[in-house]
Amino acid sequence: MSRAISLHSVSKVYGRTRAVDRFSLDIMPGEFVVLLGPSGCGKSTVLRMIAGLEDISDGELLLDGERSNHVPPRERGMAMVFQNFALYPSMTNRDNIGFPLRLENPRTDNSARVEATARMLGIESVLDRYPSQLSGGERQRVAMGRAISRRPSAFLMDEPLSNLDAKLRNHLRAEIAQLTAELGVTTVYVTHDQAEAMSLGDRVAVMRGGVLQQVSPPREVYALPENVFVAAFIGTPRINLLEAVVYAPLDGRMSIDLGRQRLPLPEPLSPEHQLLRVQQGRQVIVGLRSEAVRIAQPSRARPGEVALSGLVEHMEYQGHEALVHLNTGSRPAVVTDLESARPRPAGRRRRSAGPGMLERIRERAAGHVSGPVVVMDDPVAAEPAAYSPDRPAITASDLVVRTSPDMRLRTGAQVPLLVDLAHLYVFDHQGRRICPAPRDLPGLDV
Ligand SMILES: Nc1ncnc2c1ncn2[C@@H]1O[C@H](COP(=O)(O)OP(=O)(O)OP(=O)(O)O)[C@@H](O)[C@H]1O
Ligand SMILES: [Mg+2]
């Protein structure tokens, strides 16, 4: 029988570290939920609390609706599969798979069950070998077999594929999806690989610094990220995030000032864009996925597209497509913690005009190129950044655009761009999505 697993405001505190902070999630029987986030964000800790391998410092764990904080791990009927799966080297694979069954019931003959499990996993032919005589992928399947053979009420998998090469990982990923769907067993799967999360999960729960950021079906975490962290964590190439200021003159056309260029918002304003009016003069973060921008002349603009231009920094050939790295003279916004746990920058960093500005912009741009960035912390700009063509140029790319692999572009060339405003994201200074409007905003259908 498949289990419902609920965590209500669950926290885990180690000394002075809050590894998991008020984590709440209701997992339905048979559902496949992926916990996704950078290293150190608390994924394994959540899984271990569900398994009963870790005490819960605060909050409630419910299994099928019953408070189960103190139920011993054995009585939870769950099976765990780890990254470093430990098979017993002195036992054949057959005995390894049958081991949990023998523990449960030493007198019963389990051979039929072991063989059925092996068939399901395509490892019948290696049952009488020892683990050392298997490939990594086969060993992982035996480990999976050991977890399945008990017919658990839930699978808890902690990066079970991360030791395998990319091809095998993709292959086993598909098998895990199929297998868990066939068995209909509730599965909680931990990974820091967003592509794996997107392809496996019924829902993806994104974590950062012990805190749940969003839990949604894969399409929704991609299309409607609730904050700038989720937007940046999901999707390859990473979403383009640019610092900007909303410019909303009372008598003129509203636009988003990107520093050296502006994105004019089409009149009449859509309800979404109307909402931006209240942000007038404020620092925001604009998010544009690489598919929201194309290289084309303004004369070829479709409805809803507006023109920008960019300087080609370099091209990345990827076989089926090419990524063009451009400089539009904007400031890349920076999001911390994207790659791994890093100390937050101490104190607030104030931005002010004057000497040193260029250095700071360069510093930020360089930070963007190497990955993690600084969250903008100055909610209201002293004044809207003036549109000035002679502002210092930033010497790194700030925008990545997808093109056909056949497109040939010279480094240093100025190219026309069209931005599809239907795919424009705007986040406020705290990183919360304001466009498209969050769902809890009354009167708006998103
Ligand atoms: N036994 C422990 N004592 C103290 N701190 C711990 C302990 N276990 C984990 N932590 C801390 O709790 C935080 C979350 O750890 P956890 O293992 O859950 O992260 P994770 O998201 O699984 O990371 P990874 O992707 O690297 O496996 C980390 O900061 C870690 O250092
Ligand atoms: Mg972990």
C-alpha cells in the first residue's frame, strides 16, 4: 500500500545550524516528488527525517494522516536508496536482493519474489554473480531491487544515480520513472540536478538554505517560478537576469530601463504590465529565458515583440543549437546560493553613483560569469537610472540567446534583437515574482 506523507512545519536544528526550516509538504499516495536544490540546502535531511534516520527538532511528520515523528524506521515500511549504495560484497546479487525479505521472515522461501524483482529490472542474468562482478549501472539496479523486493510503502531515494555516467543516468532515470509508476509507490527523490528533477517528478520541491521555495509540477516551476532563485535554478541555459528600473511617466509610454537600453511596454498595457506601474522608479530584476529573445531586425517584429540590440561576445556551438552570448550594456542581477552553500555576504551593500561605480559593475558582471551572484539589496533607486548611451560599457555578456547552429556571427558585431514580452518576468527587489502576477493576487487570472 502506498503512503501519504505530510510534513507540517518541520525543522531540523544541528547546534546553531538550521538545516531545515519550517518545511511543509503534503505528498499524496503514489506521487513522485523530487526535492531539488543546491548542495547543503537540506534535501537529504528532509529525506532522513521522513525515513526516521534523523530526529525532527520541531514540527510534525504524518504518515497516512497519523503523527509519526517517533515511529521507528523499520515500522515505517519505507525503502531507501542512496548514492553510495552498500551491497554486501560477500553475498551474491540474489542474496543481496532477498536480504531484507529474509530479515523480515527468515523461514519463507523468497526466490520467486527475488526473481520477479530481477526481471522487472532486467538483471536476471547476473543474479548469481557478486556485486564486484557488475557494472555500476547493474549494481545500482541490484540496490534498487533490494529496495523494491520488500514492496515498500514508499521509496526514498537520495541521489541514486549521481555516481553513474551521463548516458547510464538518463537510461536508469527513465527506468525509475517507469518502475515507480508501475508499482504506484509514493516516491521522494533527492537531486541537485534540475534536468533530472524536471524529467522525473510529478511535482518538484525547490529548496534553498533549508527553506522550501516552491513546490509545483515541472512545467510550472519553469514557467511560473515564484522567485528569482527558482527562476535561476531551473532551466538551461540559465535564465538571463538583469537589473532594471521601471519607468512609468504619467504622460508617456511605460518602459523598463535596462541601463543603456529600454524595453518599451506596448500600449494599451496588458493587466500584467499595468501592475508594474506601482513599481515606478524601483529597482527590479528582469528575467528573460533564452527562448524569449531572438536575433532579428525590428522590421520583422511579431505582435508583442520589442527591439533591443546587443554586441556579440562569443558563440557556443552545441550541435543542435548555438548559444550567443551578448552584451546589451545591462547589469546582470546576481542570485546567491545557486551552485552550493556559500556564506551570505555580510551586511548590506549599497549602490551609489560616483567614482568606483564602473569597478563595481565590472565586479558584478564578472561574478555573473562565474556563477553565483549577489542579491540586489537597494529596493528603491535614488532616481530612475537615466537612459544614457555613454554609460560605461560592461565588458561581459549579460544575455544568452538561442539560435540555429547555422547562424554565423562575428565577435564584436552589433546585432538586432527582438524580445517577446509575453515571456518577460519581473521580480521585485526581494526577488519575488511580480510579473506574471503571483496567483494569490485577487482579480487576476494567470
Ligand atoms: N549531522 C550533522 N551535524 C551538523 N550539521 C549537519 C549534519 N548533517 C547535515 N548538516 C548540515 O545541514 C545542512 C543540510 O545538509 P544536507 O545533507 O541535508 O544537504 P543536501 O541538500 O542533501 O546537500 P548535498 O546535495 O550536498 O547532499 C548542511 O549545511 C550540512 O552541513
Ligand atoms: Mg544530500
